[in-house]
Amino acid sequence: ARLFGLPLALAHFRAWHLERYGYDVHLDAGLAGFRDFAAQVLAAARSRSPVALSGPSGAGKLVLARWIHFEGGAAQGPLEQVACGALPRSRPGELLRAARGGGLVLEEVERLDPGAQEELLRELERPDPERCGRVLALSSRPLSH
């Protein structure tokens, strides 16, 4: 199980991704360091906490967000994507209810103005049964605390 567990889990994710999004992704469990990285991703998936992923454009943040959604037990639920840079000033609480029963990917979260980012953080810290199950924030820059 230890030897084949991760490759099997990745095969399930790849099949789900292909069926749901129409294209395959390549994740190689044989790469040096990948098991440690995968352990961190899987720990994030088991947690119900919001997850922030940062990296340059094209680094695969969206695929990682989908993997966390898949491994977090919500694979059958919706995973809504919102491009924060294209939003008029909206209330973060409304955004967080957009994918009720599933997950929410907030892309370009660094493009929200600082006031909206603070409001989003307050909303995430406040318990709310109406909010979606998992929030994944994607940024091309590291986010400050």
C-alpha cells in the first residue's frame, strides 16, 4: 500500500480531472521530493481550513487546487472559480457563498484591494454554515499575513 498508494491516488485524480475538465495532467510520483510535496497537499486536503497557493503564472496552482478539492472528499460537489481581478467591489461574504456545498477557487486574490482582502480574511475566520466547504485562494505573489 505504501509503495502503490500515491500512484494509485494520482491515477484516480487524473481520471477525474480528465472526465471533468477534458484534459489530463501529469503528476509524477517518482520524482525526487514529490512524495514530501504530495504529503503536504494531502494534509491540506484533509484539513477544512482555507488554503492559499502562490506561484508564478503557469505553475499549476489551479491543478493543485483541483487536487485538494478532489482529495478533500468533495470531488462530486461543485468547484466554482472566481477571477478576483475581474470583480467589481463585491462583498467577500457573497463570494464565499457562491459554491455552497462544494469548493471555491479565488483566482488572482492579490488583485483585490487591501480593504477587500482584509474583509475576506475576516469572513474566512468567522464560522458560517452558509459558506462553501473549502476556499482555495490563488495568487501570483506571496500573500502577507
